[in-house]
Amino acid sequence: MPAPALRAGASFLFMQSPLPVFALLFNAFVWGLAWWPFRVMHGAGLHPLWATATMYALVLLGLLALRPGILAQVRQHPGLWLLALASGFNNVAFNWAVTVGDVVRVILLFYLMPAWAVLLAWRILGERPTPMALARLVLAFAGVVLVLLPEGTSPARLLQNLSMADGLALMGGFMFALVNVTVRRLHAVPGQARMFAMFGGCMLMALLAGFVGLQFGVVEAFPAFNATWAVTALLLSGVLMLGNWALQFGASRLKAGTTAVVMLSEVVFASVSSVLLSASQLEARTVLGGSLILLAALLASLRR
């Protein structure tokens, strides 16, 4: 076979490799089951805010050891502060919500993110929503009403039925959408600088929220050393780093729409694991509302 044909054949095989998809599935699996170690640490006395701060401190130390010059890159891009804040709020809200709330309900409300992204892209990037985008918004928010509103309850009482975990999940999804929009604005910034800013924001916001919550009595003090939460935090921080690398590997080799569709498998991993471990209860309205939310997310992914 001539050399050009060899190169073309090799390129075809590379493009057809299942490794990028498996890498994304691994990342979705990690985050789909992350609720469990957070609950293990919480049961050992470590609040999810302190757990988040501890884990990302370990991750940042690892990044600095591997990329000593990364701080200089971060200082060159002041816009990374918004990315750090949005990432921090997103992670704090999600980790706290899946620790104290119904896992399936939290995950579904969090995946309202594509709907928030439409509104944020309109406001921040000037991207006017198309009629189809508005239809996805209606679809997603209809799903939220079904998930949050008990049967036979007036829609006027929607906010009254919000638990703390529900509110955290909604805020987490909104902040995740802000992260995605901000990343698009900062596309020219080196990827490792963006990653460091995101992880740094997660650590700082967890510490800040923890100290504020401590003053108001909603967060327990940092506990004495315990092998259970210490080993769990160490292992989870390592797994999260692997998951992030897997995400970078897969997302850089697949179309954005394909990546988004594959990442929806996180909902499946979280739902199945939480039901099997009795951390969630599936009701008909939750399943129907969740289906509408995921359909809106799937349509947004396929559009890309």
C-alpha cells in the first residue's frame, strides 16, 4: 500500500477508535458514583465542603508538581477569576447536594444546565435563542415542575417544596452552564491554566462557604483526623484527576455533540447506583420529569 494510503488508513482507524468514548464514559462513571464517597466521608464526620476543599488542595498540589510554571500562565489571564468562581460555586453546590439529598433528584435538577446555557449565552455571548432553543427551555422547565411539585399540589406552591438539596442542585446546574459559557469566552487561554483556575476556585469557594456556614451553624467544624475520611479523600482526589484527564482526552477527539451525549450517561450511573444502594426513590413523576429534562439536554447535544 502506498504511503499516502497507509496514512489515510491509520487516520481512519484512529478516528474509529473507541478509546475516546470509553474515556468519556469513565469520567461520567466517576461523577455518577462520586456521591457515594462523599457520603462515606460525611458519615465519618467530614462535611462535604471540607471534603471538597481537602480533595482539590491535593489535586492542586499534584498539578503544581507536574506543571511548575502553571501559576505564571494563570496570572497572565485575569478573566480566569470568573471561571474559578463559577467552577467553585458549581462544585460546592453539587457535592453538598448529592451528599444530603436524593441523588436522582439532584442529578436531574443539575442537568437543567443546557437550559441555563441558552439564557446565559444570550446574555453574555449575544447568541439569540432560536425557536428550537426556546422549545427546549419549555421542555426542560416542564420537567423541573414535575420533579419538584408533588402530585395534587398547586404550581403556586412550587418554591415551597424546594429542599436545600434542590436549591443547591439548581444553583449547581446554573453555575455549570456559566462555566461552559465562560470557557467558550476563554478558548484562547491554555487548557492547563483553565483547569488550574477551575480546581483552585473549587478549593477556595469550598473553604469560604465552609467558614461562612460554620458561623451560621449549618456546617460542622473540621473534624479530627480520621483514617476513613482521609483515605477516601485521597483516593477520590486521585480518581477525579484521572477522570479529568479522561475527559480532556475524549472531548478533544470527539465532536462536542457526541461528547455531550456520552456524558449524559452520568445520569444513568448515578440513578442506578443510588437506587441499588437505597440513596434514592424513583417515583413516576420523577421519571417523567427527568425524561423531559434529559430529552431537552439530548436535543441540545444533537443540535451541535
